[in-house]
Amino acid sequence: MTARGRTKQKMLLGAVELLRERGSAGVTIDAVLTRTGTPRGSVYHHFPGGRRQLLSETLQLAADTIADMIESAAATGPAAAMHRFVEFWRHLLLTSDFHAVCPAMAVAVGGTEDDRALHPEVAAITTRWHTVLTTSLTTAGHPVPRATRLATLTLSALEGAIILCRTSRTLQPLDDVATELEPLLAEPSSPG
């Protein structure tokens, strides 16, 4: 990666942290520059579309990171994908002192004009995650209608658990959800 590429990546990673901690309203040019220690001119070079471009690319980087993690873990089964997701969020919640939240959800529930402008991207992101989980569940033997519902339940429960962890400042909600989801995600029993 070139020095320019590293600078852009550094700015995006700093913006992902801000998005997790503060929502899109907290992802300002000044906040990213302060977090990353990059010069102001870097913003205009790497993000000529300004803050909206920065937000869009930040959201996409965060979404791709989670999707890649889910996709690689899903190859060994839906329960493995769920456990990988849970471990990822356990680590983020602990290292952020429970300030982290899913960037896609931060944008989904945010009330700013920038949030609303990014809703189509959030819809595409959650659809991608849902499709990966549904495919993993059908590969494990679940019928398509059930796999689709289980994918919806899994995403909803895990995202909700992250919010509950943040507000309660404990990992218990995430652990509880994982415990309850595990038997549902297991391969279905073959008919007797």
C-alpha cells in the first residue's frame, strides 16, 4: 500500500471508530483529523466529495469488515458465523469501554440528513449480511423459508444485544443471545 493509500486507510479506520462511538453526527472532518493526526489537505485529496463521501466510504469499510468475517466463518456453519460475530463484538465492546455500536445500526437509527441519505447503503449492507446467513443456514440443511426467518432473527437479536451491552455496560446480553441462538442455528435433525 502506498503512503497515500495508508493515509486514506488511517482516516477511514479513525472514522469507523468515531461512527461506532458517536454515530454519524460525530464523524466530522475535524474529529477524523484529530483522531488520526492527518493533515487537513488529506481530506480534500482523498474525499473530494467531502463529509458525505467520507461517511459513505466509512460505512462501507465497516460493513465489508463484518461481512467478510461472517462470510469466512459461515463456511464452517451458521453457528460458527454467529460465534465469530459475537467474539468480534465482545472484543470491541470491552476495548471501547462499551462505547461501540454497529456503524450500520448507528446510521440506521440516526436522525440526521446524512443518516437518511445513507439508508439505501445500510439496506444493501444488511441485505448482504442476511443473504450470507441465509445461505449458510440452507447449506446446513434448513429449508429456505426457515433459513430466511432464522437469519432475520439472528441479525435482529445480535444487533439488539450489542445495544443492550452498551447501555448496561456488560456482555451478558450478547452472551445470552448467543446461548439461545446456538440450538436454533444448529443443523436440523434428520427426519426420524
